[in-house]
Amino acid sequence: MYPHPAIRVVIAEDGVLLREGLAGLLERFGLHTVAVVGDGDALKAAVAEHGPDLVITDIRMPPSFTDEGLRVAVELRRAHPDLAIVALSQYVQHRYAADLLDSGDGRGIGYLLKDRIVDVEDFIAALRRVAAGGTVIDPQVVSQLLRRRGDPLSSLSPREREVLALIAQGQSNSAIARHLVISEPAVGKHVGNILAKLHLPQTDDTNRRVLAVLAHLRGENSDRST
């Protein structure tokens, strides 16, 4: 018996071995895969048919193997704002990443880099967090997107960068304190410094802090389009 209710998942991945392997992994941890597909059109059809709780999609899929998965993810969020989506990729696709992360007020969204997933249980926990409406972003995704605005991260200290990375993963102040072996007040001070240096609003809510980073990305994306 699993302590969590089953999460119904659609997997979009063009590599048959990868998608079947991922489906098997999810089943081991009590997540129920309702469909596995290999392209964007099939992904949209599977979502329409099954109404899943969570979509896990690769970014590169047929026919051009560039950004089809991410573009479909953005379309799905526009049509279904409450649909949880995790983009699982080997790289950061700048063109649509901010659009995806900003959709649905940034809730129920994940962007994870395949090569940086080193712990299966952490990965499953991230999927559950996104399915529950949380936000989980690989710190490198945040870093690369922010750097497109003249590298505002250059103003952060090494410790502040560590704290920001954990904020991006949806960690609370107490969890960050345990991870870094520092006091919770010290974490609060670092968070305040980060938000001030990035010109983001002060807030104590963990998910809102992640959304604040996404709001910064949204502004960066708007600047590029003008």
C-alpha cells in the first residue's frame, strides 16, 4: 500500500525504451501511467482522452526534434490551467521555457534536467509536489534564464546562490536550514537579500517565492519581445 493517492500520468517521450522505462519506474512508486506517447499530437489526444493529473513530457519530439514537447505543454496549460506538467529535458529551451513556467500562475509546473536527476526518490517526490500544485525547477534552469538578463545572479554570494537553488526546488526555510546546516533565521536573512538583489517582492510563502523568481523571468521574456 502507498501512503499517497494514485496520480494518473501521461508520459510523452519519443524514445520507446525511455518512456517504457519511466512508466515502469512510476508504477513502482504508485504513480499510475494511463498513456505513453511519442509525439505532440498524441500527447494532446491522450490528455483529452484520459484527463490525467500529471503530464511528463520531453522537449524534443517529432517531427523536428527541437521544441515540440515544450510548445505542446504551453498549449495544454492554456487549455487546462490546472493540469500539472513536468518538462523533462537534457537542456534549457529558452524560447518557451518562461511561457511554460509562467502559465497557470506558475503552479503545478516542473522543469527538470535529465542529467541532473541523481536520486529516484527525490525525482518521485518532485513529481508528487508538482501534481499537488507546487513548483519545482532545476536550479540550472533558473540560472540560465536569469543570465539572459545580464546575469543578475552575479550580485549574489555563493551562499545566496545555494539558497536560491533550494528555493527553486520549493524548499521551505526550515528545510533549507537543515540542508545547509545553518540556522533558520540565517536562511531568512539570505532569502531577504536574494529578493532584494533580484528586485523581487518580499514574501515568506515558499511557493510564492518561487513564483517571484518566475515573475522575474516573465519580465525578462517580455523585454526580449519588445
